[in-house]
Amino acid sequence: MACTCVVGLQWGDEAKGKIVDLLTEQHDLVVRFNGGANAGHTVVADGRTYKLSLLPTGVLRPRLCSVIANGVVVHPPRFLEEVSALRDAGIAVGNNLVLSDHAHCIFPYHLEEERLSEQGPDHAIGTTGRGIGPCYQDKVGRVCGVRIAELLHPQHLRERLRVIVPRKNRWLKCLGDNAQVFDADVLCDQYLGYAEQMRPFIANTVRLLHEEASKGKRILFESAQGSLLDVDHGTYPFVTSSNSSTAGVWSGSGIPARWLDRVIGVIKAYSTRVGKGPFPTELNDGQDGVGERIRKTGREYGTVTGRPRRCGWFDTVATRYTAALSGTTELAVMLLDVLSEFRELAICTAYEMDGNRLDYFPADAFLLERCRPVYETIPGWQADISGARRLADLPAAARRYVERVGEILGLPVSIVSVGPDRAQTIIC
Ligand code: GDP
Ligand code: IMO
Ligand code: MG
């Protein structure tokens, strides 16, 4: 079996959506295996801009079957809103979209729990507020987790919610005096209504994926978030609550690890991060500084929350680690055009921690806080590259920058992106 995975090697927003969209031509199914509506993937095609959060980017191409697999957490009203927004935009969404009966269900008490735990300055992670963490907590905790399949059994759902909701209400009141509490029967009626609308999409996706693979269909996995936000391997605790590296593919979809033979590691030509947590190459260098200029030129504001993204130079210590972690076979270097204005660029090649040189990534927020970047400088090109369509169209300095990144990471660069549009892509 030959499967491909598109994975982000930084802290998310590497432009995975654009790469998935490009690769849809070579695949038959696109699978989301982790996260939920915390993702924000923007695709610009044929002069139109599409923003996807919970649904796989593949849904923009109705020829493909798009699968929300078991590893995803789903907020039913969001699911229905996204389907209806796409239909309003003229995209056909029908039996080309399949939702796993084993995906977990987000309820309003998850959103409320997250609001309450994020409101104090001390323990906030800077989450997207979509109920992701509390829902995964319930999934792993087993007592209060509800799978999508359970929404299709009214009596069962009512009995479960009558146990879960009072428990949740007690917990919410402990978290804050201003906590909102919920009524089990009201929630149940509301969710049964959603379930009726979702019923046509719900299926056993493990079975579907295995059947399709056995017919020779080509599967593309689309990760949400970036590998540095992976709950096991990222900058814990400032991470998301799922495995956003390729480690999440097998558990999140039911497809065996050995079927994955192509892993495209998507990297921005610089670094960004939204939310809290250590970021060694972050540039807080004022209004006219490089950080702010990258933010402006790259329009670095979160798709989901609109928050300004923190910006900095490219970090090869972090990405060498995530490339290895995800079994990356090739790189896609994105947003190269954003660096065009700078006379000189910097690439972080090592860290210094407490006077010692480190060339590996300490994937632990408390150690990473103490790391200072060591840079190598490289000349900029100061020319508009957004019209380049072949490597030869790029100025020598831009080619050198891309080559140098590939050299340090020890991987071939197969795609370079010079603008948001599908056409603004160089296949190497
Ligand atoms: P994702 O979450 O990894 O899919 O990435 P996002 O969609 O959140 O963020 C990437 C942003 O960069 C989107 O607004 C894209 O339209 C845009 N984009 C993608 N590739 C390029 C590029 O090569 N140059 C520029 N300037 N923008 C790009
Ligand atoms: P895409 O798929 C960037 C960040 C949040 C926060 C942390 C935890 O567009 O790359 P969560 O709501 O998941 O519990 O928040 O993770 N985060 C992302 N940052 N891109 C994303 O998705 C993200 N999804 C979550 O900002 O720091
Ligand atoms: Mg994004």
C-alpha cells in the first residue's frame, strides 16, 4: 500500500492546506486523523479563498472521498456549519464526506471547562477555545467520553448524559464561581437533532479505509497542527491534546504504520507560533523589527482566533528533530516570498543552554525556555519571487537559502512555495 502524509514540522500554520490541495490530484482519499476545529487551513485556488477548520482540505475536491477519522474530536454544530458554508460557496458535499462513528463528540461543557481553565493567567496555554483539550481528556478518561456513534441511539444517549452532565456541572462549579451549568435533557434533545442531520455522513471509517486501500486507492493523510504541538513529542505542556506528528496516523485512522511510504514535511521559510510556550528564535524586536515585518508581509494572524502569530527566524534544531520524529522523506518549503525584503537572513543551527552548545532539541518547555539560538547568516535576495515557477527562476541567493535548509535537515526539498495561490508553486 502506498500512502502519503502531509505533516507540519513547526508549531502549525506551515501551509499544510495548500500542499494537501496540490496533492489531491494524485490521491483518491484524504484523511484527517487528529485535532478538531482548532485547525485553520487556508487554500487559495482559482482566485477563491477557502478556510477549513474541522473538515479535511480534500473536501474542496468532490472527486475525492474525505474522511474525518476516529482520532478527531468533533463539535456537531461546527461540523454542520462548515458543511453548509461549503455548500453555500458552491462546493458539493454529500457522500464524498465520511465521519467516523468512533470520533469523539465535543459538548458545550467542554468549551466551558476550557474557558474556565484558560481564564487565569498562571495556567493558561493560550488554546483556541474549541473544547479540544477537555474532550480528549474525557476520551482517555473513558467515564465521560461520548463517541459519535452514541448520538444515533436516543435512549442510550439520554441515559449517559443524565450521568455525565451532573458530574460535569459539579466540576465546572469547582473551576469558577461564574461557571455556566447544563441540563442533561436539553443537551440530549439538541444533540439528537444534530445527529439526525449528521447520520448520512457517519460510518465505520477503519473498514472503509481498509476496503479502499485493498482496491488500490491512494490515501493522503492531512495532519492538523504541527509536530512541535504533539502531545507526546512537542513542547509540553504548551501543546495541543493529540498526536499531530505522524505518530497520530496509526491510532487516529486505523491504518498500519508500514503503509505510509511518503511523508512530506511542511516548513515555513521562517518560524511562527500562536499561543503560549517557548520559542527560541522568536523576534521581539519592536515595531520596525524583523518579527513585525514578517508578521505584516506574511499576514501572520491566526485563521481560527485572529491572534497575531509570534514570528522568528527558521530553526533547524527544532525541525531536524520533528523531521526525524515524523519519518519525513521530503520537504516543502513554504512562504519563501515573505523573506524577500530582507538584506540578510539568519538560520538557527544550534542552541546554547547554560553556557553549553546543544545541537539536539530538548522537547520540554522548561528546558527549552533556557535555550538561546545560535545563528548562521545567509545573504537575502531582495527581489520579488512571487512569479517564479521553476527553481531556475529564483535568484541565486533564494536558491541557496532553500538548499541550505535542505542540507542542514539532510532531506530533499521537493516543493517551494512563493505565494498563497495554487499556481505559485515550484515543483523541484
Ligand atoms: P495550515 O494551517 O498549515 O494549513 O496553514 P494556514 O492556512 O493556517 O497558514 C498558511 C497561510 O499562508 C495561509 O493564509 C495561506 O494562504 C498562506 N500561504 C500558503 N503558501 C504561501 C506562500 O508561499 N506565500 C505566502 N505569502 N502565503 C502563503
Ligand atoms: P493548524 O492545523 C497553530 C495551538 C494553540 C495553542 C495550543 C493548544 O492550522 O496548523 P488547542 O486549542 O489545540 O488546545 O490549543 O495549540 N494550536 C495551533 N497553532 N495552528 C494550529 O492548527 C493550531 N491548533 C492549535 O494556539 O497554543
Ligand atoms: Mg493553520
